[in-house]
Amino acid sequence: MTKRPFALITFAFAAFAGIHTGPEIGAKMPDFQALDQDGKARTLTSLLGPKGAIVVVYRSADW
Amino acid sequence: MELQQNAGEFQKLGLTIVGLSYDTPAILHDFAERKGIHFPLLSDPDSKVIRQLGILNEEVPKDSPVFGIPYPGTYIVDEKGVIVAKYFEDDFKQRYTAADILVQRYGVMPESGKTEVQGKQLSAVAYASNSIVRTGQRIALVLDLTLKPKMHVYAPGVEGYIPIDWTMNDSEAWTTHDVAYPKPEILFLPAIEEKVPVYKDTFRLTRDITIGPDAKVKPALNAEGKFTVEGTLRYQACDDRLCYIPQVLKLTWSFQYEGFDRQRVPEALQRKAR
């Protein structure tokens, strides 16, 4: 229990409705730039496969 | 990790996988090593990209250690970066599994865990996108149905006949979403001069379920940590001469349940309130 304080905090927020889902279908995804897990700079464009990509946005890899 | 397990299928579809969260590269490195993740996990420690996308969770107080989290979700973009699909849940404790997206969007079927049920005029093969599940995951149940030659069943919306009907048993261990029905064929019955929507030969029904909260799934588990999801399929089959007695098939899906992953990165790497 003591190892997961973050999750417990966020559970309390779940009661509020009205999520944001970002750009709509048909819109271009912003070509963002970020470091990956190896510290390498990446852009969305540089990561696209022959048919595109599945971009999974999640809360955290650590809680 | 569920996404990594399905990486090969996305690769076959020509799609790369990109993860994005507010974790530091060090946290992501540790996580990727532990989980054997080979696709890029992008680091957005100041939630710049999350803000750029407009999905910052603003209900989190600014002084909270978790301020900066997004509303989690999944986008599919094409080779030009244009969004072609997105998957978000109102309740952000819930999420679509990668395997659910593979089944529902791409028709990619899992290879394991089939159950076959034989009815009188129809046989059903039941399977699920995921065989190991966690709380909050939205997964797909699939029914591949095959009718005997010259038989048909009625599609939803038919008048005066019993349409095929897939119901799920009530349980707090899961919630049920609507069935996706394929487009029916229109059959003309000359004897009575009627046009009716039907299914013939082989067709597929899918529906999602969302795995319930941990406290509701646990009581449903057996000694091996598995639980069973149950439903029924009701149908009336007819051929060109007569209709048969309506049938009810019992459907079951069995899942291995996985509890929370409580392992974290070493203390020194953990995110601090900022």
C-alpha cells in the first residue's frame, strides 16, 4: 500500500468527468520531439513506419 | 507488457509503436530493461508534448507529485502523421489493450484460447483478444459463427422473426460493451414476398468487455487465479422451407488474472513533486 501513493491520489480524481482527447481524427499529429529511454532525441516523423505508428500515451511507467 | 507482446503484429501491419509519458529517460530505461521493451518510450518530464497535444489532466492540483499526467489514450497515425483513429476512455483507470485494437480495427485474431461450441444448426468458436488480463483493461471477445449449408439466422432489426442475440451474464468482475454486428445480407422470401436481413455461412461478432476493479475480480478467481466470463447466444435458424426451434448456446471465456505491478524504479530515480 505504501508503495503506491500516486495511484491512490489519482483514483480520487477519477470522479471528475470531462476528459480531453487531443487532436481529432483527420488532423495532423504535432511533430513532437522527445528523448527516448536511451537518451536519444526522437521526433514523431522519424519514428513513423511504412503505414504509420500507434502512439500510446500513458500516465507513468513508475507507480 | 501487453504492448510489447503484440509488437510483432503491429510490425506486420507496418506500424511502429511509440510510448509517451512524463517519466524521465532514466525511469524509462529501467522500466524498459525490466519489461523487455524494444520500442521507443519517449520522455516528456515537463509534460510539454502532453500540453502540445492538449491532453494534460488539469484536474490534478499543481502541487501534486503527479501533476503533469495526461489523460491516457492511444492514437493511430498514418505514414504522414495524420490521426486515423484514437482510443480514450472516460474513466482513465480503463484502457484499450493493444490486442483489442488489433482485433477490432485490423481483424488480427489471437492464436490461442479457442473454445468451440456446437449448436444444432450453427457452430461457434469463441476467443478473446487477451488471455491474461488486468483490472481496467478493455479487451475484445470474438465469436466466429458457422451455419450449416442453406441455413440462415436473422440479424438485429428484423421484424417478425427472432434475431440473433448475444447477451452477457451480469457480473461486477467485468462490464459489457455493445456487440459489433456485420452488415447483414438481405434475403428475399418469395413464398411470403418479404425481404429480411440475415446472416449465412460464416460470420463474426465481436464485443468488448472492460475488466472490473481488483476488489471485484479477486472473488471470481479460482485456485489458479483464473476467472470465467459467461454469456449466451440465442438464435433461430431457418432454411428455405422452415424455421427450427430457437436455440440457446452457452458461451464461456477463461482468463488468467494478473494483479497490480507494484515494482518501481530505485528510490533515487523516482519522480518528486516539483
